[in-house]
Amino acid sequence: MSDTLTDVRQHRRAIAGIGESVARPDVPPKIDGSFEFSNDVSVPGMLFGATVRSPHPRARLIELDIASALTATGVVRVITLDDVPTTARTGHITADEPVFVDGEARYVGEPVAFVVARTQEQAWRAADLVRVAWEVLEPIVDPAAALAADAPFVHPAGNVIRELVLRRGEPDDDPNSTLEAEVVVEGVWETGRQDQAFLGPESALALPDVDGGVTLVLATQDLHTDQHQIAAVLGLEEQQVRLVMSGIGGAFGGREDITCQVHLALAALNTGRPVKTTYRRGESFLAHPKRHPARMRYRLGADRDGTFRFVEADLVLDGGPYASTSGPVLGSACYFAAGPYRIPTVRVRGRAARTNNPVSGAMRGFGAVQACFGVESTVDLLAAELGICPIELRRRNVIGPGDEFPTSGQRIGPSAPLLELIDRCAAIPMPDDPSAGDTEPLHPYLLPGGTGLTSDGTGVRRGVGFALGVKNHLYGEGVPEWSVATVTITPQGAMVRSAAAEVGQGIISTLAQIASATLGGMPVTVEPATTEAGYAGSSSASRQTWMSGAAVRQAAAEAGARLIGSVARSTGVSPDEVRLVPEGVEVAGEIKGLAELFRGLGDAITPTGELTATSEYRAPTTHRGDPTSGQGDVHVSWMFVAHRAVVDVDVDLGLCRVVQVATAQDVGRAINPREVHGQILGGITQGIGLALNEHLDSRAGRVVNNSFTDYLLPTAADVPRVDAVLVEVPDPDAPFGLKGAGEPSALSSTASIAAAVREATGRSVPRVPIRPDDLVG
Amino acid sequence: MTSPDDPDGAAASTSGTDPGDPFTSVSEIGLTLDGMPTMLHTTPGSSLLRALRDAGCTETTGACEQGECGSCSVEIDGRVECSCLVPALICSGSTVRTVRSLLRDDLATALAEHGAVQCGFCTPGIVVAAEAALGGEKPLDELTAREALAGNLCRCTGYQGIIDAIVSVDAQRRTATSDGAVR
């Protein structure tokens, strides 16, 4: 971590290609429909799989009868637990989930068997013929009840996936003393179970290989972590499990975990045939882990002038029955439970509980979204209590460069432009206000209820809300982190090889842009991502541009230096007289195209491997926090963001319409500003969804709205324009000074909308998504 | 990718049909697909979306198969429909257009320039809905473009780039038309 607090803005250099909104190579084929998504992949002779799933949230499996299914038309094989060659579990942090129900089903939708047939329809129909005798057990669905000392275990590992306590600045020796201040506010806040709802359902193809291994063509966020888990369960060497990245229909955290991969691999190995499956939407909703529902109890104390004195937070996350990423999600929730504020005394306790609800895991914002709603809502309570403008109260308390982070005590580097974010967000022009009489009345489509024409406008009140968000990028908490990339210079240009997963965010384009900028503008192509490339880690945690971007930059610089050295040697000039230019290479003032150069110099220029460089970039080291207080350098650095929402509420109907979201986001350095804006717009729209619509409703452990008819995603007619400002204060530890751009937009957009609804209605709005019932009656 | 032999002859289908299966009695229908006379194999319960995809026409995607997401939108005899909700059998003799024949260069350019594409799964359906909206009598503005696209879910972009692209193309085409250029 850098200790220098010099204004790094002074040292920013112009780098060709960096900061330009370059065109993405994947976009034209996506527009004309020729792009191949994972469910477009097919090979002759392939079979199709269908998953048999538990209908019960908690039940003991008494007997599995596959006889009828086996004799059904087209059925080739039914894969069950008996076909799994090891007792290994899946789970990319804690391996605790069986491939198929092993004794006890723990959530609705848990896989029981995998039917393989000649067509997809035959497989689906035969899956209905698998008979399972269950002893139905009482599900444990309330996380607080699951944490009670006498609660039955949801899972043999116990009901606490992780507990974390953060303590800092205790005023006396008694950690249980009641914290007091001149003004104290308290609140209890809840967030819903948001689904990533990526549009391309889970789909993959497995092909048996001659060495007894298997190749999977799939859409994932992390090829090597999938490979590791699949190999462990199949009892294969990792190199016998080959993964090829296919076209992905979105991810947002929902493709970090194993779903169909192992079932398909088993099916391919047991039939000797390629096997494909594509989930239907209803099972996609059940199959992948989603955003943790959270219940958060807060106390915030301050002086009368608004200076924060202490914060206490008790967070309970509903993890569902398997760990998935609950551990680090809980860490993220706790470490960001105090927001980006200077607070001398911090007490945070967080627990992730196992229940028989759907499995929770990673989704954009990763625990920090929930914590942001809790702390920002509590800060607004304090602002109201003190009679201070919520924006001004935040201005007085935000952290800045050189401060200590409130929950960890970690020193904050030079890139923490909170005041600039607040001021620039607040300065974005407000939308016209028809109630002020200065503009035309709103078109009926723009009233709450939208194109349903529900509201007549008479009960509409407008509110404005403001919120700040903070989260780390990269893994943190001592997790070793690195990325490997290879760059090869050929007569046609440079080729980049990386296992970084393109999830729609544009990492392929970004890696090409970084390589090209490093090689003087050389044309660059990026090879398809496979496990044959070095480990790149996941496309998650807003980390991939930083991590794989840095690896590509190093590899490109090395390959470029080798080319220059080789040209200099071959032509007898000094390396100083050789320069990479977009057209090729400039040698002693004369520009030569790469192809011409390679032709002219023949083998002299390319001894074996000469123009290939592989680099491993390692992230700055982080540490697990102190076991009792959680204190320490747990993160590499942070991303900050400000959101201001303007919301119209029909107070008679309890319906809301977001009129405008304004945002200023700390991006360090925007590599491709158009794509950074794209991340901002998409993340805010998901934040609107969590604020107003999106909750996968689990009643007694049974999901009741697992369809796009009943789980409401924001449409083009529901969302407003977003006005976004990029604030660029480079992070000195990052390549080019960049910061992650994927998650901040999702952090505080939800909280800002809830604040606006509170202002419009005077209601407490204790939970998101906000129901009409919370606003009327 | 290598594949083993196909001893039981199931290779023709990518997902749907099996001539030996009484549940799926296969019919052959003829229609005009993107300007080409085309025969599709289908079964009584199958949608046009499945018939298209089984025939290898994977330009048309599908995310929900219940008419909510719009990603499978195609034009059937001049009307935009969710192809997942239309039985393939009733499309016999119809004129079906997908993104393949509906996409025009100006829209493709505008979508790319406005950052309207991230994962791209919704994009073919967006193109179909957009081209239908662009043919309307009244100029498109932000509001009418949003209403026209309200049946197409996008989870990545937040819609703004899509809407900006469509509104800009609408303005360009109307200018070109009023200048006497051929539309």
C-alpha cells in the first residue's frame, strides 16, 4: 500500500488508447445475432440432460426410483449420487454442497438426479417420471431462529456459516457497555432476496475426452475455480477437466457457483457422448445463489453539531443451506457497515445463518449493498433528528485521504474523493418539477404506475434522497490474488491469451485496449478464454480490469521489449532507434509494417518463443483482520460513489416512479469511458429493481415467484435517465490508476431511492423492495 | 471439437424432435424466413422459437419462454411477436423476419456507438422491436421509444444507450426521407 499522499493527479500521463471509448469487438456480432451464446453451441450426436429437483425445502430422501424414467422414450441414462465417484462436495470457498441430494434435501430445487435422453423434451418428460419418496421435515426459514442455540442443524456443519465482530475505538474496557452520545438514533432495516436474473439461462455442453477426462463449453465467471471443483468431485486430475468459455448472457455474481457443470460432466463420462443442458427460467431462479436477504439493527450516536461519535450494527444474513460465498459476503457487509464515515467508535457484529431458503451468494455489491441501505438509512434518521440537511451531514463526516477506515483502522490512500463526489453529484441539475408550476404536467406514462395509467396524478408527492456507497475492489481479507496473461507478437499483430471471463462487461475489449496502448497502438486480438491459459481469477469483485489488465500490460511490455531488441539486433541499430507505432515498427526513422518486418527478417526475428511473454501480476497483499477486533489492512483499496434520487410517489396508491438518478462515481481512471458509463447505468437499474420490485419470495422455503411474470425486472418504461459524472483521482497501486467500475453503481442507488420515498411520504421505509403496503394505510 | 458417431441417428436435432417418438409427431412446415423459402420441422407443442433454434437459426434467443422478456421477438406477417408464444405449426405459409433481415446498418452503428450492448443476449429482440418502432408515423422521442421497448428486458445496460440509439436513428431516417433520399 502506498504511504504517499501526494496528489497523484499531477503525475497523470497521457497514454495512447487509454481513456478512449474504443469499439468493442464482440458488439457487432451481438447486434446481428451471429454471436454464439452457450446455449447456441451444438455438436452432432449430442444428448440432452434434465435435472430432477427437490420439491421440498427440507426432507429426508427415503427412496429414489428411476425405473420408469429409464424405460421412457429416448432415455439413455439417469445419473444419480451412485455415479459420483468421490465423496467430495462443491463450493468454491467451503466445499459443503453434494452433487445430488445426499440423505437430506435442504432447499427447493436442490438437484436429485440428472436424466439424459436423446432430446431435451424427452429428458424433461422423463425427469417427471423419477419417483422420490421423501420424509418431509419442518424447514428452518427464519435466520434468527436458525441462530438460536437449540435450533436443529440445517447442515452438519452447523447453522453459522460465519460470524464476524469488528471493534474499534472502545471508550472503556467494557465491550458490552452501552454507547452513548448527545444524540442517538436507532433503526432496524431489511433487504430482499434479489436474483441476478441474467437473461441467458444456465447452459453448457460437456464432451468426453479420449484421456478419460472431459471438456466443458460453458458460461462462467471463473474457469479455473470451476475446473478445480469439477475435478475434485470427479476424482480427475485438474488437467483432465478442460473448460472453454462460451458466450454468456449476463452474470452479476450468479455464475460464480457450480450449477449444471458436474452433472453434465458425469453424463458425458458415463454415456461416452456429448451432453448438453439448458435450464428453463423457472429452474434458473432456483439453481443459482442470489443476493442475501439481510436484517440489520443500527444505533448511531453523534454530537449536536452532527459529528459522528459511534455506530453499532448487528447484521444477520440469510445464507440458505450451503455456504457459497456467504463468508466473504458477510465480511463485505460488516466492513462496509459504517459507510465511508469518520466514526471513532465502531461495533459491528455480523452473522450469516444457514436456513432452508434458497442458497444465497454473490451478487453485484456483495453484502455492501445491504449494509449501505442500513447505514445510509440510519444517517438520514440522524439528519432528521438534528435538523441538518442529509447532504451536509455527510459532508461533515466523510473520510478522506490519510484517514483510517472506520471498521478496519486501515490507512486510506490518496484516492478517496468523497467531498468531490458529494459536491459534483449534488450539482447535477434537478429535473423539472411540474408541481412547482414551472413546466407542463407530466405525461401520464411518467406518473407512478407508468404505462398502466394507474395514477391520476392528484396524490403524487416528490421526494429527493441522497446516499453514499463504499466497497473494496479485489478480494481482500488475506485471500492470495493473482492473474496470469500471455502476449504473443505475430506478423498480424499481438495476441492476448487470458482466462479472464467475459461476462458482458467488455473485458476482452479492455484487455485488447491495454495491450494495444502498451504496444504503441499495435492491432490486438484476444484468444478465446480456456483453462489452458494461466489462472486469472474470477470476473467479480470489480477486479478483472485491474488484475488481468495489469497482467496483460506487463506481458505486452515484455513482448514489446523483445520485439524491439530483436529488431535492433537483426537490423544492427540501437534499441533506442526502434519504436512501436500503430503501423508497425519505426526503425531509425523508417516505418515498417509488422508483416513486412517479419518477412524481411525471417527466422532472425523470431527464435522460438522470442516474441511471447507470460506475466503474473500479484495484487498488493491484504490480511485477515485481527480475530477479536477485525482490525488490519484487510483491503487493497476502495471505490466510492454518490447517488441522488428523485422519486414521485402516489401516496394514495403506494406506487413509486423514479424520476431521475444522478451519480458521481470514483473511477480512478476510466479506461473506456463509454463502457464505464454502461456499468453505471446497468448497476443503477438493478438498484432501482432492489428498491422497488425485486424480491424472490420464499414462503416457508418455497419460492412463489420464480418467473419473469412474477419477479419484476425494471423495463425501459420504468427507469429514468441517469446523469453520471466520472471522478478520476488515480489509485497509485492500480494499473493506470484505475478503479473497479462494476459494483459501485449498485451500492447506494437503492438507498438513495428509499431516502427519496421517505422524504415524499414521511414514512419510515424500513425495507426494500418497498411495498405499496409500506406507503399507504 | 470432435464428436463420437451417432449410432441412433439423433444428430439432426439440436433440441427438439425425434421421429421415433409418438409424443412428438413431427410435421414439416413451409414459411418464408428472412426472405428465403424455408422448411422447418416441428411438433404439436413446439413454439416457433424452438423450431427456429432446432433448425440452427440461433440468432433468435430466448430467456423466459413465457412472453415476458422479448428476447425472442420476431416479425410474423408484419407483426412483432414473442416467438416463444407462437406455435410453430400456425406459422405455415407465414413470412417471418428475424434480426437477420430486419437489422439495418444505421441502427447497428448507433447501438454500438451508444453503448447499447453488453452481454448482447437481449439485443436481437431489441433490434426487432426497434425496427418496428422506427417505421411508425410519428417521430420517436425518449418517451415513445421507451414505451415501444417496454416489452424487451435488458439486464445489463439500463436501457439508456438503447433508447438514445433508437431516437437518433429515427431522427436520421426522417431527415434523410425529408431530403428526398430513398428510405
